[in-house]
Amino acid sequence: MTELTPDQKLAALFAEQAAPARDPVFCAEVMQRVARRRAWARVGTAAPWAGVAGLLAWALQPVLGPSMAAVADSLVLPAAILGGTGILLAVSLMGARRLAR
């Protein structure tokens, strides 16, 4: 029998352990980065429109203010319910993410 050199031993070891065709962890990290980049792009495109809507609401406030006061009073309870539901949903999603780790 011939004895293998250290280089031949390493080559034989690496030949047995071929890299997988797809690495699921790498794919998941890449998809997460792409999703994050798309989310920031959406926020970036929506921010100017939100600014325009805010300026428009500020400019129309003297005209629409008195009529909107009555509507605002009637929307306090539904807004509180929606806000509470949103907070509960956000807290439950954060808890689920922690438990999934």
C-alpha cells in the first residue's frame, strides 16, 4: 500500500464532502435582505406623498376644521378600539417571533 501525502488526504476528505447545491440558510438571508431593501424603497416612495398629504391637511384645516370636529368626536371610540387592537396585534407578533427563535 502506498501512503498518502497530507495534500492527498485533504483532497480525498474534501472530495467526500461536496458542498450542497443550495444552502437554505444563505438563501433565507438573501431573501430577507431583498425584502428589507424593498420595504425601505416603499417607505422612501411613500414619504413624499405623506408629506404632501400632511401639508394639504394643514392648509385645509381652517376650512374643514369646524365640520370635522363633530366627526372627530364620533370617531373617538372606534379609533380607540382600533388602536388597542393594533397594539395587541403588534405585541402578539413580537412574542411569536421571540418564541420562534
